[in-house]
Amino acid sequence: METIGKGYYRKESYEKVTGKAKYTNDFETRGILHAKMLEHGLLGMPAALGNSLSTSLSVSY
């Protein structure tokens, strides 16, 4: 157990501290279709049921 109580080097730590690390929000996602499922806060159930999905707007974009 020679690692207990000792620090260790992490490859990404320098980039995080200096602000050079890339996170998912740093990348531009222009032209990509995004979707989000809404849920009821307490029950974890969908807030509404969808019967169909129209992609005509996204296809014309």
C-alpha cells in the first residue's frame, strides 16, 4: 500500500488548472439535431407522451 497518503500526477490536471482543457460545451455543434426528454421531477416519468415526430423542419435546414 505505497500509494495511500501520497499524491499522484494526473495527465489532465495541468490543462484544467490553466484553462486549456476542452470540455463538451467548448465544441461547436452547428448543424446537429439536439433532443431532450422532459421528465416529471419527482417520479422520473415522461412529462408527456409523443405520438409522432416531424423531421421536415430539420431536413429542410
